[in-house]
Amino acid sequence: MASSELRLQVDLPTEHETGVPADFASVWHTSASFVLDFVAAKSPAKAAVDKATGAETGGRVMPARVVSRVRIPPQQVFELARALTQQLDAWERETGHKADGSGTGD
């Protein structure tokens, strides 16, 4: 009897094997998809300046750029959350670190 299970055979192009470094991610949604923007800092933070007056505003600004934007259907969000949790748990066990920064590690 033939199986009705669908399995993906994923091909990773050579130019994407090393990945893209990102310092943080921003997550937002539309009515049709969830969007993950992976962002990399362009330079260190500097004093925020009011463009009109040239005066420092008291805050700091870090120039950053979206290095990759990924859109996924809402149905996949739960699978992604589950996979991230599993991988985080494995990473914590392997390294001794906790995602909150606690733990000693090696």
C-alpha cells in the first residue's frame, strides 16, 4: 500500500550554505503571512540627533539593515515555534548556557 505522506526534499544552494549573520529579528504579520526580518547592525550606536535642529535628543541610534526577509503562512508559525523551542532546549543542554544568559557553559 502506498503512503500518502508528503516529504520535502530540500536543496540548499551553495551560495546560501554559510547563511547570513543577523544581530536580531523583527516579527510582524499581515492578514496572509507572518514576516521575519533578520537585521544586522551597520555600525555602533551613536547619539540620536534631531534632523531639524542638529541637537542631540538624549537617545541613541544604531543604524541597521534588513539582511533577509522571510514570509511564512500562518499555518507554519506553530511548527516554527515548536522547532525553535526544540533547538533552543538542545542548545541549552549542549552548552550549559540558558537563553536568558544564565549558566556557566564550558
